[in-house]
Amino acid sequence: MPKVAIVGYGQTKFSKEDLKIESILLKATKNLFDSTSNLTQKDIDAVLVSTNNNSKYLSAILSEMIGIQPKISHSIESLCNSGTNSIVSAYSYIKSGLAEVVLISGAERYDSPGQILEWDNLRGEYKHPVFWASIFSKSYKKKYDVTDEDLAFVPVKNHKHSKNNPYAFSQKNISIEDVLNSKKLTDDLRLLDCSRPCTGGSSVLLASEKYCKQFTDCPIWITGIGQKTTFASFTKNQTFHNMESTKQAAKSAFNMAKRCQNDIDVMEIHDAFSVCEPMALDSIGFSNQGEGIKMIKESYSSESSKINPRGGLIGSGHPLGATGISQTIEITQQLQSKANKRQVDKANIGLIHNMAAAATSSTVLVLEN
Amino acid sequence: MPKVAIVGYGQTKFSKEDLKIESILLKATKNLFDSTSNLTQKDIDAVLVSTNNNSKYLSAILSEMIGIQPKISHSIESLCNSGTNSIVSAYSYIKSGLAEVVLISGAERYDSPGQILEWDNLRGEYKHPVFWASIFSKSYKKKYDVTDEDLAFVPVKNHKHSKNNPYAFSQKNISIEDVLNSKKLTDDLRLLDCSRPCTGGSSVLLASEKYCKQFTDCPIWITGIGQKTTFASFTKNQTFHNMESTKQAAKSAFNMAKRCQNDIDVMEIHDAFSVCEPMALDSIGFSNQGEGIKMIKESYSSESSKINPRGGLIGSGHPLGATGISQTIEITQQLQSKANKRQVDKANIGLIHNMAAAATSSTVLVLEN
């Protein structure tokens, strides 16, 4: 079966702009076309749209606007990991022989309907992600003797990183005190612990081994894929201090890639809230249980920015359907040595962690140059 | 690469019931589990939901309700051919080796938001499918000297067929006069020319060659797949008397299956409106241009019901996200000789035609026993 590579990408700046979903998709895709040599509309066999937006038929609309007449064309939704679900689907279309070149475009508006957990809400559970994040924080702090100050290190680091990302929503430094003094949303969560919903889009181009050299000298191969959905309701999680779906997805991805944690040079971790970054590091197996914060601090003090160099979701903003795609673009740029000020030394193997709905579902990807 | 087969199915009755989307998905999937021997939750690697409903995270919700913890899990939307898009995606997950067994569940409520063509509407075109159907009817009648009476034969035949389909919305015969005397929606379209939106669900199980014998003695193989999206806006169609996307999708499907029109023993044709059935037959190449009605009449008078034996969309009802899946179930049952009163003689090779938004997008599948 053909190997599958990422061969092009395009993004919009993440913002609070009041743009139509079609315009966001178009802008990100136009940016991809502008930056991908030798790409024409006729090269593209499939167009997938990743979004939580309620508009229908968006892949056909994007295709018409950009002048593509694809074979395969549809939208994909899985809340916050719609983006990596779309990438995995595109991978399977190419691997199966149904397509050679696939365009994926993810987009969201700041007021995305995917921010309300209707299912939990309907059943008398928790309507807004803030509530599960708060329970995760309380549980993680208590279990592992972690403090609010420790967790505040995550947004401080990620805002600092996002200043090197021209597409990021945040462009300013914040301090530990800023986080601790920001609006208290619950006993265990402050405003600056949260990633912010925003308007943004990101597009990637995937191609089979046969076609990838047409578009880039430096294809980035998808070598590991792991996905797991444990539940839909977050209270079904057996514990609130680790992420079972992430653990299983990471295991599958490492197995498929024949790689292990020590092989990873750079990583995108789904820091929807401060606590998610150390919890995910623990669950993927980068750190021992409860030692994620220690790893984040050590990695930072040694001047390496290998954890969320683009600023994560907290620094970059979180346009749901675009997030997993922007994470993938970051790792692609890192492995191509094209990450400018964000560039991590000797980045040859990277990992993406993208999750949904209190980590009831996770995707982990391994990419290699 | 492994062959892929349909190995199980379940449906709900199509109705005007006011059911939650989650309940419809659950009912259809429970019916699939009840009728598929040896199937357990642990067998399922991926759960795909096909719908235009605005609820998010439905594949995770369905998985939790039924007790599945899948690897791959997301929703797919492409208006009226969401169902066959989901089947093609499932095929690619299996073919690529990412999954061995995939559950697909399609569901819609009678008030689906997919019935309004927002894209055309926003641009001052036509809000409701009735308008494109009317233009198609006028154009087809004028071009090929076809009469309202000729077209009325389609709903008469399909309502008759649907009486043999226990899941169909319509259970009564109608006459040519009933069609012609039904409410006039436009100069070229009457109420009984239209398929009806309804509440309904349908689920199918796909498996790799290695696993299919666990679930059925009679797997039905997917041998041909063709898909094409030409535009999003129906006025971009160059003609209104044939379906370019259908023509191209059919050509691809026949090529892949190494079959031709004459090989097909039974077919599901997307008769969203009366005129769609002959137009699709022409575009697939079953009939010469303009002779679809002649083929429908000849096929009917010879007591064969090989065109839309379950009653098509007009007789069965049209719950958007479920339609392509129900069409696939019908052909599966026909090729398994399990279609009861609807059974077509010597049915070994079948075809499914499913389209969206004035045939700006089409899927054609070839199945074989």
C-alpha cells in the first residue's frame, strides 16, 4: 500500500472576526494553494471539511469556490478532534487507493455550536467544558500534590510560545500572577487556564508516495495513527486524573510507527485547559503519572520548546474544527525545518495529540521526515 | 488489500414520529445487533454516523449507548448522499487496514435542516429542492417529449413497490390520476411527484474478508465505487435534463467493478422527485438519453421490479442521512435472496445511485454476492 505524506498547508490568523464559515475555509485553502508549488485544482481527488458549524454541504461549497471537482467530498465532525479525524480519513482514502491527493480544510467561528456539550447537558450533567476541566484540575492537583501555581506555568509557557506564531490569537506574554489573578471561573479554574474559542481555519494537503514529490521536496510521512473513543459522557471516565482514551490512542500510534516516547523530538499536546497538558503527557507515557508538570518545566528551562512550540490551544486559540489540522501543520513545519523562530533542534519525529469532550475521545499521530 | 463486504443491517420504520436523533440511531443499530449473529460490541473498530442533524458527537453518543468503545468515531455529512459517503469512508478504513469491522448508522428527523439549501438561498438562487426539481422536470419533458403522465408513472410504481417494504413510509397504492390531481407545487411538479422528508434510521455493518464469515454466510461484496461532485449550486449545471455527476460516478464504479450496465440485476435509483428516476437511468447509461421512462415502463410491464423494488425515496420516504444506507440494505437483501415479496429473480449484481443537491454530487456503488 502507498505511504501517505503531508505535502502542503495553509492557515488563517486565529481571531474573533465575524467571518462566514465559507470565507474561513476559502482563505485557509487559498493560502495552501498560494504556498504549494505545482498544485492545480485537477490534482485533487477528495475534499474533506472539518467543522462543528451547522452549515451543510460545505465540502461541495468550498470545492465550487476554489474550482475543484472532487470525487470524494463530505464534512466530518467529532467535536474538538474533528481535524485529526479528517486527516485519518484522508489517509485511509489514499491508502485504500480511492484517492491520490486529498485536501482537508478545517474551520470554525468563535461562536461554534460545538462548545456546548448538549449530550451531557440534556442528561443533567455539565453543559460547558469549563466544568469537566475544573473537575480534572481538582482531581489532578489532589492526586499528585500539584498546585495552582504549577498549572499556571502551562499558559505562561504557551502564551510565550505563541508570540512566535504569526497565526496565533494571543500575541502577548502573561505571568504566573496574571493567571492566578485572572477571573476565577470555579474553585479550580481561572480564565487564563482556558483556551479561547476563536475564528480560524487551516488546510492541509495529503498525497500518496507516487504524487508527493510533485508538490514538495520534503514530504512529511504519517507513520503512526492511534484513535480511541471510550465514552461520550465525561462522568463515565473512571478517573479524572488521567486520560484513558489518550493512553490507548498513543499505544496504537507508537505500535504502528514502531516508535516509542523517547523517539519524539517535538509534540503538539491538546491543552484545552492548563491541566490537560501535564495529564496528556502522563497518559501518552512521556512522563510518569503526576510528573507531567515536572517534564514541562524541565523541558522549558533547558530552552527547548518541544512541547507546543506554536503556543498550544491556550496560546494559539481553539477554533474546534481547525485545531487538529493546525497542530499537524506545526509538526509538519518543524520536521521540514521551516518553523522559523519556533524551530526545535533536530526535529525528525513528531507527535500530535488531539482530543474531544473531556478526553472521552483521542487521536494520536506520529509524523516523520 | 482485503475485500470488503456488507455483513449486517438494521432499520427503523420511516415515519413522521417526533423522535430524538439519538433514539433513531439507537433503534436502527439495536435492530442490526438483534439480526446479526455472533456480533458483539468488542468486534467493532469504527462507528460512523451519517446525518444532517445539528447535534454534535453523535458517533460517540451512539457508541456509549450501545456499549462500543471504537477506535475511529465521527459523523459524516454531505446532504442527501451522506449515507453512501459514509459507506465509502468505512470501505476505505477497512481497505487501508485501520479497521476490520465498521458500524455505520444513518438517521434523520422529519424536520432535518438538510432540506433547505442555504448556499443557494444565500446567493439568491433557490431555497428548496422543489425548485430545482421543477426546472429539471420542465427541461426533461421539453427536451425528450415526455409528458406529466409519463413522469407520474414513477410514483405510481414506487408506491406500489413500497407496499412490500415493511419499513416504508407509504403503504398505499396511488393512481396516475392521483398524481396529476395532487396539489400543484409549480407548473411542472405536483405533491405526489416528491419524496417526503421523514424520521428514520438505518445501520449497516461492513467487515474485511478475514472477519466477514463470523457474521454471515452470505457476505455481499462492494466491488465498484464511483463518486463525483461537480458543483454546490445547481444552476452551475450545464444542462438540466441529465446528471453529469451521476454519469461520471457510474463510469468510475463500472470501471472499478469491471462490470457494465447489462450486468446489473437490481438497482436503487435516487428518485427524490419523479423526474430523477428516468434522468438517472439515462445518465448511468441504462437507457439512451430521454428513454428512461420507456425503460421504467418496460421493466414494470414485464413483472420485474428491478428498479427501486423497496419503493425508492418516493415510496419509502427520504430521511436524508439514512437514505443511502437503506438503499444499500435493499440491494444487500436482494443479493442475499432475502428480500421477501420484493425479491427480484436471479439477483447477483446490484447498483446503488445516491445523490445530493440537484445531482451536483453523486455516489454509485456496485455490489455482488
